[in-house]
Amino acid sequence: MKILRFERNNEAVAWAKRVIGIEGMTGDVTTVSLVDDKDEFLAVTVFSAHTGTNIDMHIAARPRSNWFSRRFFKASFELPFLVLQVPRVTGLIRAENSDAQRFVSRLGFQYEGRMRKAFPDGGDLTLYSLLREEYLKHPLNKNKIIQKVVDS
């Protein structure tokens, strides 16, 4: 069974950093987690650097786990677009992570550019974005999950 969690932020961020291999999640962070029936992380979406008009999004997933679900997708995008009301989400991905770049492209993110030598090890960073209006038209966008949690 897969269960959505909206707590355990510090633990979720630490887990996501280990999986993704980056340290750059800054400022106040919020997470949406998907856990298994043993309460172990399958996937975590970390939101950081919220400016009011943008929020950075990092998705980490346990390798070879069947983690992706409509509920996790919805929760991960309703938080920034419907609860926080930001007009855009920015995905920051190491340039050599072509699997992650293909994944976010399939989710509807648009490639915006490359930051050369953005990491301490000299690695490059690619930038992707998804706008609120693009999310609202996305085929996976049905039913509101987070709003039920926020309203309760």
C-alpha cells in the first residue's frame, strides 16, 4: 500500500538529498512523501526557495520501486499551484541525469537552460519549468487531494 505523508520534513529532505545526491535545497522546505506500508520512503517531493512567484521542486524516488501514482503527482503539484498559488515551479536537475530530464519533460516541464559549473564538483545544472496553466491542462490533473487535507 502507498500512503501520502505531509510531515517528517527533515527526514524526508535528508532522504531526498541522499537519493538525488545534492545539497542545494535551501530556505524553508516543505515535502510531500509517498511511503510504503512499513512507512519507508518510496518518493519525496521537496519544495524550496519559495519566492511567491516561483518555487523549486526536487523529486527523489527509490530506485526500482513502483512509486509513481496519480495521487502522488496530484499532491506534488497541488501544493505549489493550488495551495501556495505560485505561477511557476522550477525543476533543477544535474545535467548528466538524462533520465530525470526525460521524466520531467513527460510531466510537461519545459527546458529553460543550463547553468554551467553550478555544483561544487564542477557539474552543470539544467533548468526546467512548469506553469500553473500548463499543470491545470495536464491529463493527470483530476480531483483535488491536498485541498482536502488543507481544509480539514
